[in-house]
Amino acid sequence: MLSHCFLEHLKDSLLMKFLLKFCLLTLSLSLSLSLSLSLSLSLSLSLSLSLSLSLSLSHSHILIHINAFLFFFSFLFFFSFLFFFSFLFFFSFLFFFSFLFFFSFLFSFLFSFLFFFLFFLSFFFFFFLFFFFFFFFFFSFFFFFFFSFFSFLFFFFFFLFFFFSFLFFLFFFSFLFLFFFFLFFFSFFFFFFSFLFFSFLFFFFFSFFFFFFSFFFFFSFLFFSFLFFSFLFLFFFFSFFFFFFLFFLVALVLLSRNNHCRMPSLVCRFRTLKAVLFTGMSVGTLVFLLLMQNHHNISMSSSLSEKNVKPTEKSTESPASKTKYLIYYCDKLTRCLGWGDRQRGIMSAYVLAMATNRTFGIVMTKPCVLTKFFVPNKVNWNIDMMEIQHRSAQYFDLISNDMFTKTLNTANLDSLFHADVIYVVTNRWYINPLLKNGRYKRRLRSLDRMSWRTSFAKVMNQMFQHSSYMNKRIESTLKKFIPNNTTKLVCAQIRLGTNPTIPLDFRVRNKYSSVGAVWKFLQKYNDSSIYKIFVTTDSQTVRQSAKKLFAKQIVDVEGAIVHVDSYEPGRDEFACGGFEKALLDQHVLSLCDVLVISRGGFGFNAIYVRKKSSSVFIFHNGKVEPLDCNKSPLCY
């Protein structure tokens, strides 16, 4: 009762009224602020949702940032105000409860409970909205992504559909075009061939008669043409035979004008005709003998056959005129090959002269006179042409004639060589087969006990000595090549064959790409205080390379590189200079301390006249290997 009265009194007091009004005002203010904050949060969330929807539709990155900013600002604003007013409200109530703790504990507890209830309700409401917005944004993003992806697929398949539709339309249109095109042309050709068919029927009989008469006139033309060309062929055949026979009659008349055919004129003409027609004498040989007749009065009264007609009159000639000759002949009209082949030919011709007991001679004017460089030594091969200008002669071109070489084992040369003067040009070795021939072994006994390589050196030494001009050239060259007794000369002969320097040499001896093997070999002698290096070659490119690689040691014979048998017509003086260089090169090779050669007569002949046989190598198949001619099959 007392408490009830106290409460009633307290309620009626002014202080209590003030406190109640203050609490109600604070509560209403808090509720108003809470409602306003809730409304602002709702508006912010609504705005965020609307912006998210706009984002999903417009795909704008700017709206994403605005939406995130508004959401964050709304959340911060709401939480700050909620916290601020909650704290104010709590502080007011705390002050009120502290002031009237005993009076309003129950009311404070209820209001505190209500405050916390509202606070947690607002907090859970905020988190609910936050997660709702997060999942809404997440699903909006995935919706946008899948919408974009499926939009891309849609447009891609739409493009494919459009593309294949276009192809189908193009194909269909092309098909229609081709169909109507072929339809039109088939119709046209049908009409055309129908027209041709009726035209053919119309002109058939006319064409038949025209073809018949054309066929008749054509075969008539062929028949008369055949008769005409047969007559023309016979005319040319008999004309050729007539002029051919007339040519040889004139030749016989010219060639039988000599004092050495001691038979009647008809017999002399017959023998000469037999020599031309039945012994295989070429037209070139005939021209040669005609030219020789004008210069030396050579007779063709002897043939190449084995039979010989005995003279019917006694000889009134002097003993000197009975001397028979065998001459190695090489003039500007003759194919003699290079200097190495000519050396073999001279050697073989000399052996033939020894076997047939004839006086040996050399007539060489290609590319210049041989006596400019060589003079006779022990064998006088320089024949006075005045002694033989009226003598009968035979010419034998035996270049690369292996058949003649094989017959020398058993041949009777006396029955083959009828004339007083035998002219021979060859490039084959005749020593071995003649030594096997019993008829001539006694005459060749001086060469029987030595190898043919030794025989070559002996014969060359007996036959040649250098002229005074050549001795001066050799002396000046060797002073430069071998300046003192301690200098060693290392030499290499590199022959390529076909190359730009000598284009008319059609045989490939070595490849330019393999010359490096020779350079590698010469590098062993790179001491310029001891060794001089000499390189002779048929290639100007190789010559220049040697000068660059061995600039401090190289020595060289001045002059052009020329093949003495394959040079341009009219350049005899130029070729003569090249011949002189070749002779000097070969002489230097024969004096070298170390020698590398290539396959060919030029290098091998230098070995044969060389005083020592050691330190000799051969450049062959891209390699430099030692060479022993007593064992190696590579030697000639």
C-alpha cells in the first residue's frame, strides 16, 4: 500500500513527469531515427538493386563503381547513426537509471531489453539485406557472364548459318546458271549438229566426187614427184661420183709428177689411187701431202699396204740419196697434243728409226720452231729439208692408235714403210712392244737391258741440249729459284684439265675443290728461310691461289698458261711464249728436292729425267700420296 502510494506520489510529482516525458521523447526520437535509418537503408538498397539491374543490362563498369560506393556509404551511414544514437539513448537511460536506480530499475531493464532487441533486430536485418544483396549481385554477375557467352554462341551460330546459307545460295545459283548454260549450249549444239547433218547429207555426193578426184590427183602428184626426186638423186650421185673421180685424177696427175716413181705413169697413178682408196688414207692426209709436195716435193707413189712394187730400172742415185728417213713431224696443220705427248712421240719415232735402220729427224713448227729452244746433242735430228724434198714419202698419223701399238710385237715394218721418207706423229710408247719383236731386238739391244723410263732419260739426253737462248732463260730462272746452296725447292704440278684458262682441254684430270690437299701438303714446308715453293698448273685460278697462300716463299716462271696444241688460230706468237714457259716449268720440276705431280706425260717425264727418285708424290683422286714408279701402276 505504501509502495503504491509512493508510486502514485512519484507519478504525480513534477520530476517524475519530466523524466517520463524525457524518456518518451528519447524513445520516440530513437524510434524515429531508427525508422528514418531503416528507410534510408531501404532506399540505398533499392538504389543498389536498381543499379545492379542496370549493370546487368548495360554492362557498364562506371555503374558498378557507383553501386558499390552507394552501398558502402548507406551501410556506413546507417551503422554510424545507429551506433551514435544507440549510444546516446543508452547513455540517457543509464543516466536516468543511475539517477533513479531504485525508482525505475524495472523500466530501465525493460527499455534496455527493448533497445537491445531493436539493435539486434536492426543488425540481423542489415546482415539479411547484405547477404541478399551479395547473392543477388553474384547471381547477376553469373547471369551476365552466361548471357554474354550464350549471346556470343548465338551470334557465332547465326554467322555460321548465314555463311552456309550464302554458300548454299551461291551453289544453288551456280547450279542453276550451269544448268541453264548447258541447256542453252546443248540446244545450240543440237541445232548446230542437226544443221551440219543436213548439210552433210546435202553436200555428201559433191564431197565424194571431189575427194575421189583429189585422191587421184594427189597420188598422181606423188608418183611424178617420186620420179623427179629419183632422177635428181641419180643426178647428184653421178655428179658426186664424177667430181670425186675427177678430183682424184687431178690429184694423181699432180702427185705423179716426180722423178722417184720409176714405173710407167699409168702404174704410178694406179699405185697412188690404191694408196688413197684402199689403205684408209684420210682427206686430211691427202691435203697434208699435197701441201708437203709443194714445199718438199713428197711423193705418194708408196702405199700403206704391205706389198711393194720393185723398181724395174737400176738406181742411178748417189749413196747419200739412198738414205732413208723417219721423221717425227708436227706442224700447224697437225694434231700433236701437248709437250708430254710429243716427248713420248719423239721417243717412239726414234725407236722406230733405230728398228728400221733409218735416219731420224724432227720437224716441229707448232706453235714455233723447236730449234729456238733445243739443238741436237749426240743425235743429229735437224734434217736439211732440201735433201728430202724430191723423195717419196708416207705419212702416218698414229695419235692414240692402240691397234698399231699392239701389232708391233710381230709387225714387219720394212714391208709397211715403202717410201724413202716416213713422216710419223704419235703419242704412244713403242719401246716395249718393239723389244718383244724378234726382227728388231738386235738393233735395239742398247735399250734392252734398261727400263723404258731409264731409256727415255737416256734418249732425251742424247737427243737434246738447250739452245743458247734457253740456257740464258734457265740460268736467270734458277738464280731466283735457288739463290744459295742451302735453299730447298719444293714443287707441285697441278693439272685440272678442263678449266676456263684452257677451255679446249676436254678431259678433267682433277677437281678444283680437291686442290686443298696439295696446299695442305705444302704447308709442311712453310719455313721461308729454307724452302722455296714452285707451282706449275694449267689453271690461272690455282696459280693466283698459290701466290696468295705462299706469298713469302712462292717462285713463278713468268708467262701465259697455254696448251701448245689447243690455242686460238692466229695466236702463234702468244702460244710460243706459253710453250717456252712449259719447257722452263718442266726443267725446274726435274731439279726439285720435293716433287708433287699430276697424272700426265708432262709431270712423269720430269720424273724420268730427274737425277733422284726419292721425295716424289702424286696428286690423284683428291689425295697426295708417295709415288714409286717401279711399283705403282699409275706411271706411264
